[in-house]
Amino acid sequence: MVVRFRRKVRKLRGRTRTMGWGRIGQHRKKGSKGGRGAAGMLKHKESWMKKYAPGWIGKHGFTSPYEKKEPQQSINLSQLEEMLIEGKAVFVQMEGNRYVIDLGSMGIRKLLGSGRITVPVKVIVERASEKAVEKIKSSGGEVQVLQENSEQ
């Protein structure tokens, strides 16, 4: 900060180490400035905080990167067969003697190989595990994978 009155500075020049601030160290570190960093924001710096940083206190939101990540919707072969038998599968068409199921239109992105399937089906899906593809082919069906890298 600019000092306008030079008289005190000129008078004390060469005479003293502390320039009118008492003992050595009384005008040095953070003790003379109310503490280090955010110390005293709810005590002696509260009026400063209300004026210059009104949003200092409280929670202001944080979105975890895991929350932003879209959940991977998947289905097992046993669930797929159960849907077919009970008639819950909405996006199903018949092609010859087998069902054609578009899992992507149902919001399912990956086909997993748990369980077994006895009905011949043609499944259109974004991703599929190797076991799921193998089991569907052994039951007389086929899998149309939309992405090249099927296992992730």
C-alpha cells in the first residue's frame, strides 16, 4: 500500500529495525493479518466474508464423475428367455421360426451369457459377451453385434 505521509518514514530511517511496530516480529507474519488463509471466517472475518464472499459457507453442489457416467444396462440369457416365454418383450418380431429382438430399442446395451436359452433367437445388440454369442448360436440363433469390439 502506498504511504502518503513520508515524515514518519524519514524520521525512523536508519534508527530502528521495527519502524514503529514495537517488538521485532509484531508486524511480520499472519498474526497481524488475522490468521492464515480462511482462518476466522466465522469469527473475526465474518463481516468481510458477508461482504466479499457471501457464498463461502455451506454446500454448493458437486457432481461425481461416476454419477455422470451412463449406467451400462445389461441382460442375461436367462432373463431374455424369461421375457420371451412370458411375453414381456415388447420389441419382438418373428422371422421364420425364430424371434428377432432389438435390445437397443429396449434400452439394453449388453448381452451377458449367464443362464441358458432354448428358443432360437436373433438378437440385435450393441455389445455381447463371447459366452452369450456361443450359447445363442448353439441354440440355433444368431447375434448381430453393432460395435466391432464386442467384449468390454
